[in-house]
Amino acid sequence: ITDHWFQVPLTHGLIFSKGKDAALSSRFADQTITVFAREVVNTSETLTVPADKRPYIVYLQGGPGFGSPKTGSIGGWIAELAKTHRVILLDQRGTGLSSPLSARTITAVGDPQVQAEYTELFRADSIIADAEAIREVLLADRADKRWSTIGQSFGGFLTLSYLSFAPQSLRDCRITAGLAPIRTSVDNVYQHTFDRMKERVEEYYSWFPEDAELATRIAEHLRTHKEYLPTGERLTDHRFQMAGHFLGGRWRERGLHYFLENAFAEGNDHLSDQFLTAMGAEVTFQANPLYALMHETIYADGPSDGVLPGIPGYELSPSPAPTNWSAARVAASR
């Protein structure tokens, strides 16, 4: 395991998305940030290809807003890839050890307009620019200076961005989950998301019918009583609905059931501390503010007019920019 630290320009991602002039004219043009990556290689002499001859593969984490995995022991897919590749676990800018963003660091840069301009520099274009800077350093002595990628969830979105911005740098790409919607509006994405969520809730209640009454009871309690999370934030009935995160993946349904059954464990007049603690962990964005800031925007595919050159009828996505709180608007319309 080798840790790498890189200093990269804060604005170099704008070269991909807006051009060199935009990168140079930004109020942040003279600033740099630190980007961290951890390299994992299996050095066993029993493996066919020597460690120093293996190709590089960079892991693009899901989120947005989450650092790469950090485990006490190397296992699973990392261990398998480390037998054939030099695995680069990249902490995307703003996450992990890569100049992490927080409420404190974001508000310190200036007023809300300046904050918006600053956080814009932590999107996919900048993450890919960082990856390119790292690739040029790590593969400087290689005859073949291309590397591979493996993307999970938002990492799949990043993979498409990488293929768009710098395809010449890539040997091959793997996507385990997360394929960005193309040629569709962000509103359409959320319409389908709400439809799917409704199906998942109905499926869940078919397995645990008693939880339908319990969830309603919790929501009604929160409408008439003030309950607070360990952070001091009030838990409202609307925020309680974020427990639906449990249904975002398979095999977590029983976890939601156990989560709900603790709600009134201490009595009927208040929610239990163990429930509020677990709820706080489920709904907070304190450790990963970029998720809250950027999640909806990753579905904004581009302008609403124009066609791709040479491909008649291939209209660009009708997604508006900005998305104008698409999820909230779609929810309110249902």
C-alpha cells in the first residue's frame, strides 16, 4: 500500500467544460488543492505478472461526495484487482483526504455567490482533470500511458465524463452500477424514481405489514411532538421519510424493519434514543455535504436545444440548467 499526495490547480476542470479562458479568468485561478490517492498492489512473487509491470486501474467512487473505501484488511474486489493491476483508490476532490468540503470550509470562501462558484469546481469535470494529472505522474515512465477505470454508482457517471473528455487516456472501463441517463430530462428521472420508490414501499409492506401502521404512527407523532436528533436538528415527518434510503438497495429491507421497531422502545410518548441516533446517522449530510449539494445536478444532462453534428435527429437532453429543484417539484406534483 502506497499513499500519494498531489497538488492540482483548483480550476483546471473548467478547461474540459468551459474552456481554458474560463479556467484562467476564474477568481480561484491561482489556487491549488491537495488530492489524495492510495495505491494497492499485491506483491506476491507467485503471481504471473510482476507488480511493476501491471497496468493501472483507478477506482471512481459513488456518491457524489464520498471518499474511496478504507478497510483494515484488503479483500473483495480490491484484492482480486490487485493481483492483476496496480489499483488506485482516488479520494475525489472535496472528499476523504482530498481537500474535503464541509459547512465550515464552504462558508469560509465568501458570500453565497462565491460559495456557488467554489463548489462548482468540485464536479465531474474537475474530478476527471485531477485523474488526468495523477495519471500523467504515475505513468510517466510507461510506454503505454493509458490506464483503466472502474466506476461504482456516481463513478459510472464519471466514467462517461472521462470517456467524453479524455478517451485517449483510457485502456478500458468497467461500470459496476450507475449509468447516467442520456437524452432525458431530470424531471423524467425523478418521475421514474418516485414510481419505483412507490413499488418498493408496497413490496416492503407486503413483507412487514405491521410496519405500515408503525411508520404512520411515527409520522403522526412527529407532526405533534418535537423530537431532536443528536446534532440538535429537529426530526420532522418529512425528514423521517428519508429512512426510505434503506430501500435503495436489495437485502436492506430487514435493516429498515429493525430500525423502525426501535422507535417507541422506551415508551409511547417519545421516540427512543437509539432510534433517534440511528435516524441521525441516516439523514445527516454533515460528513458528505457534496452529496446534498450535487446529487440532483448529476442528472442534468445538458442544454435543451441543438443537435449533435453529423447525427440527424439526435437531440440533446431537454434537462434545464439549473434543475430548479426537480425532485421537490416532482414530489409536490404527485
